[in-house]
Amino acid sequence: MSQLDQLIPLINRLQDVFTTLNCQPVDLPQIVVVGSQSSGKSSVLEAICGKDFLPRGSGIVTRRPLVLQLIQRLDLKGKNPEEYAEFLHDSSKKWSNFSEVRSEIEKETDRITGKNKGISREPIGLKIFSPKVINLTLVDLPGITRVPVGDQPKDIEQQIRAMVLEYITRPNSVILAVTAANTDLSNSDALQLAKEVDPQGIRTLGVITKIDIMDKGTDALDVLLGRIIPLQLGFVGVVNRSQADINTRKKIDDALSEEANFFRTNPIYNQISGRCGTPFLAKRLNEILINHIKATLPALRNRVQTMLSDAQKELSELGEGIPGGNKGATILSLITKIANDYCNAIDGKSTQLSMNELQGGARINNIFISTFPVDIDLIRADDAYSLVEIRTAIRNATGPRTALFVPEESFETLVKNQIQRLEDPTLRCVESVYDELRNIFIRMDCKEFRRFYGLRIAVTETFERLLNDLKIPTREFVLNFIKMELAYINTTHPEFIGGAQALTRVVEQLQALAQAENSETNQNQNFNMNQSNYQPMNQSVQATYQPNQSVQINANANSNVNRQPSPSTPNVLNQPQPSQQNPLNNPNQNPNQNLNGQQNQQKSGAFFGNFFGKQPTPGTASPSPSSSQAKSMPPVPPKKQAPPIPNQPSPQVQQYQETRQNNLTVNYNPQVSSTLGPITEREKFEVTLILELVLSYFSIVKKNIKDLIPKSIMFFLVNKSKERIQNELVADIYAKSNPDDLLKESPEIAARRSELEKLYQALTKASTILAEVRDLNFR
């Protein structure tokens, strides 16, 4: 036997290996016989085998795929080799009587499909050993029918078509399309199905049967020459035994002789007689199959090795079944592995990192750096209060008295209301991290969860309880942190703008707005800021103010605020002081003159120094004992020129100035409550000043929140869950649960393991078979 002749027996052995699985996981090279009922398909197969063994009758006779392996037995030492058949489902018995082979096929078919003419995809394996056959493997499928007969299922046509397509769709299948010559080829079911899966006709071989009984005046020569339907493998014409020959049990050898004589003597077919007949068809199929196996063998070997590796890996993940030894030690090792997988998923050390989405601890980090800061920044102090609310807060803080200065209580009330608004986003942050930790645990690719259903339920319940226990102190700490911010308003914070600095900015802003308004309404009038009689600010001045970028705020809370007057703005802070009256309560006096006078300089400094915690500058003169309203700040020389202020703000408040420039807006709506009365210039001043201070302090609180809340959640929730998960699982599961209940496998896992074990054994045998031909030279 040549090396090429070894290929078909090799595929036969592989076919036997995979047939025991009731499936074909590997696409083996094979010839699939397709044809409609009464097309002569069974007669062709019997002629190739040289034996009469296939069931016959009306309706569907072949109801299960028949994998037919023809194995040539060589004549050894002049002895005539025995002819016999073997069934794969009963390989211990040899069938020498082929009539019994027919009966066994019918019996095995009825065993699976019953007697109602139903069909089944489970194949029947049959081997025929004979010196008269050539090595060949054929798969005979049920004949295509259109009309159900008897008690056949109504969808029998769809069932048969689906089975046929399942076989011929495989790229390694060679299609043997059998069509009777006395039918219209355009209506051939076999050729139509073959064209669906092989439109180019690359792997389809056509067989034209019953050529001898065509109508007079017609012939199949053009079809056999490929002039009507081109197929790369061509067409072969054969002559079958008639029904009368079958009834009289005419020998197949005699029928083959008559077939050869028909093609040789027929004037139409004698020119192609060498390419017609059953012997030529068998030889042609052998050549096609060998070449096909030769072309697909390398890919087939790689496919088997890949499937073997995958099956081994999955079996390793499923384990070796329920352990029979120390189940307690097994549970303890599983708990340790689950805890390590959870910690690795959070730390980004998982073996299966995704390239498409954030997962594990990266999602928690995304909450801390993206989601949570945005939620905090969306809470703005400047859009939370209306003019009426701020005026009402200032009035309520004064009680029955008329305040000389802006009361401290109004500032604290407004700030605390804003701080209270930060509670909701901080709690949402806790819930978001809590949900992510649950998702991390649920999405862990833990094979033990898939394998042991009881263990998965117990571990999940323990983890949920642990996470809920950790969330309670986390929420409490977050709420306490908000309460701590509410408990003490630290106006001495180094980043807080302070009362004196805020006052200077408000005065400058209102002066600039007033000067701009007067310049627009009266181009010829000069605005005299030194006149002794106080002129009220124009009522139409808008109180929407932007930060003055020329103001330099020193980091030292005790430092004075100085500025260089611009050429277009009069220096109102260095004017002589004629009176000690409060400018905000004396409408006939210029407030800018009083603010720059020595005694009122002391008053203003004393108020904002006491109110915002400012202390006198060291080294300055002490205040006069007789002045009850100037106890906090030293007198300022009225004629001393202040040094110019640099244009760049100090680093402490540079970030605050940038935020305030975009956010600080006060809407002076003239439609105010009748209980408050029309707004005065002083109230405009006070509202702007209070809002300036609230924005400054609230920005400090938000900065603290954005920094400390993620740290708190990491400490109380994330890190604690990593530290305690293993101890909690051991305490709740290992010590309290029944090991038998925990290590009980689900039926699906057990069935999958059994299936994989069979597949692994079959693939191992197939790999061994393919290794035998590794060194063969097929050239």
C-alpha cells in the first residue's frame, strides 16, 4: 500500500473515534451523498460496494446518517480474503451475511427514531471489508422529500434539509450530488442544495443515474460534458439496476458488466465511455478524497491540537470532581483563593485585564477623580441665594437692634447652609463605591463559583453582610465630617480671604462701577470724590461684581491690604477724616472719606479684625484707651503713601480668585419683599461683602471634602473589606457550614465534565493517529 493509500484508512480511524461522541467536533474530510428519493442514490452506493445491503421500500428508508467505510483487504499468499461488515455500535461481531446487515440497519434505525418514519442526526457507523472495494468513506443521508407520508412529521422536509445542510456546509465535505437523468436538472434538489453552500462548484461532483431509461430522442451528453451546469469536479454517468433486477436479485457484478457494455456500445456515450460507469466513479471518488485529505491534513492536525489544549484547560478549571478526602482543607483552600482573587481584582493584579473597559479598582478610582469632584463642583454658593434671602439673613442676625456692621451670624448661617448641601454628594460617593465593590465580587471569574453552587451562595451572603457592616461606619464618618465642618467656622484659615481684604475689594468694585455708570450718563460731569457732602451711589449701579485682579492678598492673616490707586480712580482710602460717624449710617457723609480716616480706620479694622479673627500688626502703636470702637487695629498715619500692589495675586488665593471671577454674581432684583423695603446702598454693600466671604470659605470646605472623603472611603470601606474578607469567610463558612453542602456540584457542571472527559479522550486518540503520518511524504 502506497503512502497516499494510507490516508483514507487514517480518516476512517478518526471517524470511528468521533462517531462514539455522537457528534463531530472536527471537520473531517469526507464524501457526503445527497439526493432526492428515487434518484438511485442507494443503488449507486451498493454498486460501489459490490453488495446488496441497504434497506429499500417506499417513503423514507434512510432515516439516520450512515457513515460507510470501505476498506480494501489485500490478497495474501493466494488466499481469498473474507468479506464481512462491522457495525460501530457492535464491533465485536462480524456480519458475513449482508441481508442481516440490512436488517441490523433497520433495527438500529428504529431503536433511535421509532417506527413512525421520523429521522435522527445520530449516525450509524458501518465498515465493509472486501478485496473488491477501494478505500473510501461515504456518508449517506436521508433522501430529500417534499410531502409527508403516513405518520411522518409535517415538517419532515425542513428536518431533512437542515440535516443535509449541516453536513454539506462543512468546508472539508465533498458533495456527491445524485440526480436521475429522466428528471429536469433545473429542479434537482441535490444540485440546488449544493449550489447554496458551494456556488462555484469547487467541491461538488455530479452523478447522473438512470441514463439508460431516458426518453427516446434525449440524452445527457451535454450534462456529462459540463456544458449545462459547470462543476469543477465534473459529472459521471451511471446505469443502475432496475426494480425488476432488484426483485430478481440480479448480481451486482452482472449489472456492472451490462453497464460497461451500455456505454461502450451506445453511439452517443461511446466517446466518453472511459469516464462513465460505477468503476470509474469509485476510482474518481478515491482520487478526490485522497487529494482532499492531503490538502486538509495540516489544518486538521492543528485543529485537533488546539481542541485538545482547550479541553484540557477547561477540565482543569472544572476540577476532578467532588473531592473525597479532607473536605475541610479543600474548603479552606477555596476560601483563600476567593479572597486573593477579590484583592487582586481591586489592586489591578487580575490575570484577565480588559482592554475595552475599566474594571476592578480602576472604576473606584474613576469615581474619586472624575465623578465625585464634578458632583461637588456643581454645588455653587453664588446661585443658591437670592437677594431677599441674603438681606433677610443679615436682618435676622441683628435682632431688635440696628447693626453698625455686618453681623457675624449672617455669614455663619449662609456658610453652614452651603456646607449642609455637600452631604448628599458625599453619601452618593459612598454608595457608588459600595456598588462597585459588589460588582467586582460578582464579576470575578472564579471557577469555584461555577463548580460549587452551595459554596457560591454561602460566600456571596457572607460578603454582602461584610460589605453592609463596613458601609455603616463609612457613612457615619462621612456625616460626622460634614458635622465637623458645621461645628466650627474657621475664619483664621490661611486661605480664607478675611474681612479686611473682602472689604477692600468690595469698595474698589463699587467705586469702579459707580464711576463707570456716571461716565456713561454724563460725559461732562466730573465725579468729585473729595466733596464733603455725601452723594449716594446711583441706584442703577449693578451689584454684579467681578474680582479686582490688581488686589494683592498677603498670606499673612495679620497683614494690611494696600493698593495703588489707578489714574482714573481717586484715592479714597487716604482722604482726611472729618468725622467719626459710621458712613453706612450717615447718609450725609462720604463713606470713602470715613473709611480712610484714622479713627474709622480703627473702627473698620476692629470690626473685621474681631469678626474674622484678625489681630493688630506687631510693632504698631496701641489703640487709644478712650476709643471703644477702635480696640483691634492701630491708627494709620493719614498722609503715608501706601506702596503699590503687584498685579499678580498671592499663591494662597490665586485659585480662589479664578473661581470667584466666574462664579460671583448677585442679582439685585428690585422686586423685593415689602417687609424689607427698597434696597439701600448700604445693603448692596453688605450683600456683596457677605457673598464674597461665603464664596471664599465655601471653596475651602469643598477642597477639604474632595480630598478627605475619598481617603475615608478607601480606609473604612475598600481597605477594610480586603483585610477582613478572608477572616469573615473562614468564620462564617468554614466553621459553621456543612462541607458536603458546600462542595455539592450542580448537575450542569457534572454533565459538562463528563462530556469534556469523553472529548478529551477522543482528541487524545485522534492526536496519536495523526502523529503516525507526520513524516509521510505525499509528493
